[in-house]
Amino acid sequence: MIKLIATVFSASLLIACSHQPDTRLSRHQIDDLRDHDNDGVINQRDKCRNTQAGTIVDNNGCAVWLSHQSYLVQSILFDLDSAVLRSDQTETLQKIALQLKQNPALQVTLIGDTSSEGSEDYNHQLAVKRTNAISQALFDKGISPDQILVQEYYQETEYTAKLEQRKRRVIAVFKEQQLQAQQQWTIYSSEQGTNQQGVKQ
């Protein structure tokens, strides 16, 4: 009988102990309160442990990314009242073709332009002839038509709106989309550094 009572008592103690909360702190929990990359998010919640210093992060400690557009502009010059490609412009055309060949996903926008002499109708036609001449030259170098977009100076687009003066040329514009981590503001920050380059030729 005594053995039975002792057994029941021991079992009761075990059951009672199993429901007692464990108040001991593990070393792992203490380590998680640290912030290895100093981004303001503790390691326990930080999903991006190596954030670069000065980067704005979200609640998970990951960088906030901004989409940034950059422009590369090349001008191909023509003689007055001409849509014939000049020999001194061949090198520029070669550079454009090389960029397109090296990156098949890249597109170039050709903007036909003219000087202000002559009637508007005539200049419109001349601008089209000039972009056609450059397009054909790029086709002849093996560039896919899908990589070439065409505009004229008299069309209202994001590019033509920034043309400051009329010249005898075709402008080749490469537009590239880039992602950049948003940086925290400091006393050394400059708004000028975040300005996007426009098409000014």
C-alpha cells in the first residue's frame, strides 16, 4: 500500500512539473538580440544579415530598392539636307551596333532630327529618311529589328521633350533600368547626386 501511495505521489509530481514553464534563457535567444550589420533590426528578425552600412531597410532588415533609369546618348551627324551616312560617323555606328550585339535584350531609340531650315513637312520627311538610314545600317550589321525603336523630333515623347536645339543628326538613346539600394540621408548627402541624366544634345 505504501509503495502504491509513493508511486502515485511520484507520478503526480512528474505531471505537475511537466506543466511548469521553463524560465531559463537559452544562449541562442540572447545571441538573436544582437545586430551584426548595425541596420537597426535584431538578428532574430533580420532576414538580410549583411546589409551595407547606410542603407535604408524594411522591418525584415532587407534593403529598400529604388528603380533608377540611366541614359546613354550617341549622336550621328548628317550633312545639310542629306540622309546619307557620313564616313566620319561610321565609328559611332559601330559602337551602337556592338552594344546591341553584346546585349540582345537592350533596345535603342533612334530620334530623327533636322536643322530648322526648310518647311516643317520637308523636315519631317528628312527626319524619317535619316532614322531609316541608320536603322538599315544596323540591320546590315545583324541587329534585330526588335532592338530598334524609332521616333522623330516632332513627336512628343520623354526624349524629344528634352531636345534643347535642332541639329542635323539622329540621336541614338539607350535606356537602362537599374536597381539601387536606397541610402539613408546624411549631412553629406546631395540631391544633385540623385538627379537623372536627361537627353540633352
